[in-house]
Amino acid sequence: MNGLIEALSRQHAGCQVDGVCVNNLSYADDMVLLSASVCGLRRLLRTCEEYAFSHGLKYNVNKSKFMVFETGNNKLSNIPPVLLGGTRLERVYSFKYLGHVVTADLKDDEDMERERRALCVRANMLARRFARCSSGVKLTLFKAYCTSLYTCNLWANYTQKAYNALRVQYNNAFRAVMGLPRYCSASGMFAEARTPCFHATMRVRAASMVQRVRSSSNAVLAMIAARLDCPYIKHCCDRHVKTGIG
């Protein structure tokens, strides 16, 4: 895949941010192409097709989709066709990439709901299988399985309703695992167990993400960290500082 990544990065097609090429993102054999126009996206796809053909490979068109990110009330409906291997790709408005739900409106409510449901499943499983274990064991299991909140450090655009729903689920998950009454004080139970509450967990995840981005040697991440106007970095810092002072 390195040869394909280099071929894509050498092109002037796709997205350029502060002089850094951000037209492809790859993890193992999963690749995302980014372009500000359909013409640029077609050029990138053509490069992928040529590379695959020269190496005796073929893309799975059924698993390949394209998405148009919308800004404000700008709803784009008449999008020219995007082809891969002569087959028209399906336009989607929501897609799960590496376990994280990405939506066309760039909101995080759907991914937060995904994590809320997953947290409910994990907590119920722990409560059912380890009901007779000691409090210490249950606490260790909760920290290991229920505090990760997968990709929560990427959430920056969500409604208070979605955020509160996840917070309530986090509190209920702790009660279920620890065998506590359903209506006991949330702040009291976390303080007594010396375990981070939901807000503290979110702050730690946000601070950890900012630290890793700022210390990364990756050109794209370094570019993001250097931008003082980056909405995501500002969101993480604001959430960490404001909630911490309160």
C-alpha cells in the first residue's frame, strides 16, 4: 500500500491544508480519499484503479462508498456520478469507518448513540457474569470495559441530549456492575469508589488526545496541532479547562 499512498500524495488533486496534502488516509487496507471536488476525487480514484490493475488487484465496489460533507444549510443533491471500475458508487450519509460513525453533517450524535448502546451491552454482560465477585474485582472490570468510550475524544459537534443520554448510561452502567441501587447518588458512588465520573473520563480522553496530536511527528497531525484556530483542538481545551475549574 505504500506505493499507492505515495502516488496519491504526489498529486495536486484532493485536499491541501496549509500546504500539506491530505487527500488520502489509510489504515491497513482501509483507505479514505478526500477531495474538495468531484473532479479531484475522480483523479484519485483513477490512480487507485491504475495501481490495482498493475498489481493484479481488484477493488470491492460493493464495500466502497462516497460521502459529501455538508456545511450549514447547503444541501447538495445533484452530485455527478463517481465511478470505480466502471461501476457507480453509492452515496451514503452515514458510514462506520474503523468503528467510528461518520455522518455527512459532521455531527457526532449517531456515534455517541453507538457507544451508548455498546456500553449498555458491556455493562449488562459484566453485571450478569460477575455478580458474585468482590467489589474490587467489579471495579477493575468496570474500568477495563466501560471507561474506554471508544473514539469519544473525537466528539466535537453534538447535542446536549446525546451527551446527557451517554452520561446517564455511564452512571447506570456503574450501578449495574457494582450492584448499587438505581437511584443512588452518582457523584457519591464515584467518589466513594475513587473512580472517575463521566465528566472526568471525558476530560482525560480529550487531554490525552490533544497531547498525542501535539507530540506526533506525523505531518498532518503536526499541521493540525499548529493551527490555533483548529475547532477540534479548541473544543478539547475548552472542555478540559472549563469543566476542570468548575
